[in-house]
Amino acid sequence: MLKYATPAQLKQYFEPVIRGEKSTCFALTETHSGSDAQSIKTSAIADGDDLVINGGKHYISGAPFADFAIVMCVTDASTTPPAISAVLVDLDLPGVTVTNEYVPMSGQHIDGDIHFDNVRLPRANIFGGEGNGFKLGMSRINVNRLLHCPTMLGLATRAYESSLEYAGQRRQFGGPIARFQAIQHMLADMAAALWACESMITHTAALADAGADLRMKAAACKLFVSERCFEVADKAVQIHGNVGVTRGHPVEQTFRKLRMFRIFTGTSEIQRNTIARTILEPLQQNA
Ligand SMILES: Cc1cc2nc3c(=O)[nH]c(=O)nc-3n(C[C@H](O)[C@H](O)[C@H](O)COP(=O)(O)OP(=O)(O)OC[C@H]3O[C@@H](n4cnc5c(N)ncnc54)[C@H](O)[C@@H]3O)c2cc1C
């Protein structure tokens, strides 16, 4: 953000975010446009020094309480693919409506839809240059994929620690369930998975700090960590028995939260597509 914002955008939008005075959200997805992100229809049409925005965004994290959104809009539909630009949109402008009528399975009511009906704002609100939005969005998503990983690891680690404690306390057939090899093997698989995730995250983060190309590695990290951490949560539910499937128990809540990470910032299938595209690039160049 800081690299691409103009001095005026920094002052009006990003510095207040850094000071904790404003909040923002990133709006790409539309009801008909998910994984196929280039198929968005929300348009920002130039009218003199202004832009006029029409369309709508769906399932946007933080939208219900954001002051402004970074909205991906088609600014020229005549090219193939259409030119997409990132536009900074204050969410209190006339013509903007934010709704949040659905609750994701995590139970956290933080996602919403944003509707734009002839929303007029200065053309100077284009962020990162006209037509550069898709490229900027994708490079942000690479880092974001990696940044979700420590959250997943933290959630899964808590579920593992809870399982370890429960296995020591819960008694069946005259002793703690931790003495059953079946329980020990689940705990061992959980510990091994968490160690693999931690190692992978730390290594990928070091590569990110060194400025490496993250396309394949961030996708691999998000894919692996989201799938392994969900398996850890599943085992945690199993070890906790009926306690683990009871609404409101931390392990049950963690299971639902971790399930969602396999969908957002690119589904597991899209991560596999990205990895495959990158590893097959040399073959295609030689073909
Ligand atoms: C909790 C949550 C928060 C979100 N926050 C935001 C946000 O802040 N901003 C934002 O812009 N979006 C956000 N999203 C939207 C999210 O990015 C999309 O849900 C995601 O990209 C997948 O799109 P979709 O749900 O429309 O699924 P679809 O794209 O319709 O996919 C449906 C199924 O088809 C598969 N599929 C699709 N294309 C392919 C393909 N080429 N190859 C193989 N399989 C394929 C998918 O993997 C999936 O299994 C959020 C979503 C959730 C659930």
C-alpha cells in the first residue's frame, strides 16, 4: 500500500489506518465471480475528472465496519482481459450500501456485501495506476496467503494442546484415554503436522523477507497449512468425544474456523492450480 499510494492517498487513507483511526477492507469477489477473479463486472467509468461506480461486491471481510474499501473495478471493458483498477471508495458516499445478512460457519459476523449505485468520486482515487489493479491485487494475495498461515497454526496448536490436556484427564476403562495407542497416534500425527507447518511457515516468511518470488511458495504454504491444520482440528474433535462436538466448546469453534481457511484467499484447488502452473512453466517454455 505504502509503495503504491500517492502522497494525497497516503494522507487521506493509509496514514489514518496506521494510526488506528480508520479501517479498510479489500473488495474483489462478486456473487458471480469468485475463483475466476478476472470476470468481475463492477465498473468504474470515467466522467471528466470523476469516476462513476456501479456494481456490487460479495463476502468482504471487515466491510460492515470499514471506513473505506479498496475496490477492484473494470475501468475498460473493451480490452481482453478487461482493464481492472483498484479504487479507494469511502463507504459513506451517496450510493454506497453495506449489508451483512449472512453469518459464516465461524460464527463471526465480520463479512458483508457492498453495493454501488452511481457512486461518484474523484478519478484521483485510483490506486496504483489505472489498469494495474489486478496485478496489484494478485501480488497482495500472495503475501496474504502466507500471512493467514500463522493464524491457522495458532488455532491448530491450541486445539492440540487442549487435546493433550484432555487425553490426560479423561478416564475411560479405568484410566486416562492417553494410554490408548489410538489416542497417542492421533496426538503424534498432530504434533508432527504442527511441526511441519511451523517449519514451512518460518522458511517461507524468511524468503518473503528476502524479497523472493512467493507465487508458488505462498500457495504451497497456504494449501499445506490449511489442510494439515484442519486435520489437526478434526483429530482434536475426535479426542474430545461429545465435548468436542458441543456448540461453544473452543475445539468445536476452532474446527469451524479452520474449515473456512480452505476457501478464502483462493480455495485449495486454486492453490494447486497456482503451484502446478509455476512448476510446469519451464516445460511450457521448452515445448
Ligand atoms: C470468510 C470469507 C471471507 C472472505 N473475505 C473476502 C474479502 O475480504 N475480499 C474478497 O474479495 N473476497 C473475500 N472472500 C471471497 C473468497 O475469496 C472466495 O469465496 C473465494 O475466492 C472462492 O470463490 P467462491 O466462493 O465464489 O467459489 P467458486 O470460485 O465458485 O468455487 C467453487 C468450487 O469450484 C472450485 N473451482 C473453481 N475454479 C476452479 C478451477 N479453475 N480449478 C479447480 N477448481 C475450481 C473451487 O475450488 C471450489 O471448490 C471471502 C470468503 C469467505 C468465505
